[in-house]
Amino acid sequence: MFEIYKTSRATRVLERVRAVFMGLLLFFPAFLLSLPITMIWAKHLYAGEAQGPLGGFGISFLFGIVVAALGSAYLVHRVNRNVSGTER
């Protein structure tokens, strides 16, 4: 029915570190996939200004940070749920 993981403390810590690292790696796809959309939006919003599209980088950067934080939190939650043996 329920699998109770009998793992050492070091293994649990490594699983959590791996989950955080994998969540942080989500920054790059989120940044790169949102960049074209935000660049077009910034170019439209700041029409005629030479540095207008740079606003797209800021928005994409923030979007990447938010996705990385949420992804890390979700993956750590999954690891903690698996370690405690309450997998659904």
C-alpha cells in the first residue's frame, strides 16, 4: 500500500538539493520562451525609443525567477512527500 522509504539523512538531503537545482534550471526555458513575447510587447509599448526593447529582458528575467522559485518549491514538496511515505 504505502512505501516507506528507509533512507539515510544524507540521501534525503541530496534528493532535496537535486530538487532545488532542477527547479533552478527551469529559469532558462522560462526566460528564453518568454523573451520573444516580452520583446515584442516592449517594442510596441516603447515605440520610437532606442532602448525600449530592453524592458522585455527585465520582464522575462522576473518571469524566469518566478518559474524557478515555484518549480523548486513544487519539486521539494514532492521529495518531502515521497520521503515521508505519503505518496498518492
